[in-house]
Amino acid sequence: ASRKLFLLPGDGIGPEAMGEVRKLIAAMNEKFGTGFETDEGLVGGSAYDAHGQAISDADMEKALAADAVLFGAVGGPKWDPVPYEVRPEAGLLRLRKDLALFANLRPAICYPALAASSSLKPEVVEGLDILIVRELTGGVYFGEPKEIIDLGNGQKRGIDTQVYDTFEIERISGVAFELARTRKNHVTSMEKRNVMKSGVLWNEVVTALHKAKYSDVKLDHMLADAGGMQLVRWPKQFDVIVTDNLFGDMLSDVAAMLTGSLGMLPSASLGAPDAVTGKRKAMYEPVHGSAPDIAGKGVANPIAMIASFAMCLRYSFNMVTEADKLEAAIAAVLDDGLRTRDIMSEGKTEVGTSAMGDAILAK
Ligand code: NAI
Ligand code: MG
């Protein structure tokens, strides 16, 4: 089977981090015959500089034709003055929209070697491995009406509308149940059914889908505010959390900080399965941005990008063993005491981007 990857390194530290993934892909092809075919394009500021758009139609075509897209990061002060429609982020938004990526997966994994440097007590986070599944294309960020109206008496009214339809809740919770089956078989659904109609519907639809198709998975419901509290109090009680766009945005940022640096956090965004092939469109990217403050210095942490590639192996190619091995290699290198500057602590060995990538590859 052919395995087509489309690489969009982007701006700032994006290309530096992607370079380490490129090494991994080449080595896997050579040693294990994995047969990855790669192509590369431009996105963000670098695309704007080349052709005045945050991503070209030609590169968008390639993204649509690939089995998976690997995305670095976009943006930087150089492009702050460019027009809004072609700003670097517009490239990312177009990819998400045209690939119809409705499910955002954000794992929060605490590598044992880093437990001591978490903002929480080591026993609370050590061995933590949870997955937040956030609905990405609906809810209050997109619902209509969405406007500011002038009330005429010196007052204005800002309006955002939370809208969820049954099919949107079904497809996102379906992803969460499917993923739970490959993990600890436990889903916690979070909404605010006590104050929101969309929360009542969310709860009903998740419950009905569970009963109809996923009764083997343990399902809990939690109010999203209580969920936020529980995430910080005892995060290991969770396996997969499924929630809407707004709550997911906040809860995934909270979960992220349980685990340490921004430079460690991967993500995946998945679309619906193709009617014929059953394959999902997918894009994998680190949570961090282009880090202009350290770009070009060779000190960026490539782990978020590499761990995003591990998610790609797992979710786009069902290469579960390979994904496990890659994640274990990251853990092993951290156990050996290697650290990039962002995660450096006393008594450890500081290395640059490329030495970190090489060490993971060697493992
Ligand atoms: P950022 O994530 O780029 O950086 C925040 C801080 O974390 C910086 O001090 C940076 O040096 C550090 N950091 C981030 N990733 C790191 C890594 N892999 N290794 C070591 N240190 C790392 O966020 P910031 O500074 O708010 O935004 C910078 C630019 O990136 C802006 O233009 C912003 O719009 C863009 N951005 C792009 C995103 C994307 O492409 N998905 C996401 C977030 C921001
Ligand atoms: Mg956010």
C-alpha cells in the first residue's frame, strides 16, 4: 500500500522541527521498507512570500490527495503587517476547513522523566496518559447569529450562538468511543446540560450512541466546569474526554500544562471516513507556534513534532507497533537525561534540535 505524506514545515521553528521528522521517515523507509512517499509545500508566511497566499491552491490539492498532512507551525513578526485574509494563520484555517477536520485530538502524556518538573505534584501526573477529543468545526465559534449590534442608546450587544446538530455530536463521540477501545475503554463526556440546551442534546446523543453501538465502553458524564477541576485534582481518573469546541479549547490547554513544556505536545485533527475507502483525512501538528524568539538557533524541541508523527503512524496508517516504539524512544531519551533548553533542569544534558532528533532516531 502506498503511504503518501504531505509535509508543510511552515515558518520559524516549523522547518527545524520538521527536519527531524524527515530524518525519521527516511530511516524508516530505508531500514523497514515502510514505503512512505513524501512531498512538500509552503504554508504561512513562507507561502505568502513566495506567492502572496497563505497556502496555494496547488498545495491545497496535494494536501487533499495525501493520506496525511504533517504541519509544522506558521507565523512570526515579519508577517504581522500582511492583510488579514492572507495572514499566516489563514493557511492553517483553510487546511482545517477544506479537509473538514472536525475532531481535534490532544493527548496529555506525562513522561516519567519529566514528572518532577510539572506544575503539579509528581504523583498526580506521573504516568499520566489521557486524550482530549475536541469538536473542532461547530459550536459557539461558528454558530449564527454572530455579530455586534448597536442598540442605539450608547450600548452595543455582542452575540455568539452555540449550535450543535445531532450528526455533529454523533460523529465526534463516535471518534471518542472508537479511540477508547484502543486505550483503556473509558470515555468521559463533558458539557453543561444544567444551563445549556446544546448540553442537554449533547448528553442525550452521546448516551443514545453509547447504548446503540458502544455499550462495551465505560461512559461517564461530567459537567465541564467540574471536569476542569477534576483534571487538575486527579487527572489519572480519565482516559478519553470528549467535549465541544469551546470547552475542549480550554480543557485541552489545562491538560497540556499538566505535562510540562509546549515543546512536548502533539495533536491530530481528523475528518470523516471516505465513503469508498474508509480512510479519514488527517493533519498532524505540534501544539506550539513558530517560536520566533528561538527560530534559527537550532535549540527548538522537536519532540512535539516527532510525537505528532507518532500519532500519524497510529491513526492514519494503523502502524500501532511503530507508534508505540517511537513514543518509547522519546521516553528513553528523556530517561537518559537528554534535554532541549525548554525542558532543561539541573544535572541533565542540554542538546540542540538535531542532537535530540538523532538520539530518538538511534533508539
Ligand atoms: P509559540 O508557541 O510560538 O511560543 C511560545 C513560547 O514557547 C516561546 O517562548 C517559544 O520559544 C516556546 N516554544 C514553543 N515551542 C517550542 C519548542 N518546540 N521548543 C522550545 N521552545 C518552544 O507561541 P507565540 O510566541 O505566542 O507565537 C509565535 C508565533 O506563532 C505567532 O506568530 C503566532 O501567531 C504563531 N502561532 C502559530 C501556531 C500554529 O502554527 N499552529 C500556534 C500558536 C501560535
Ligand atoms: Mg486554545
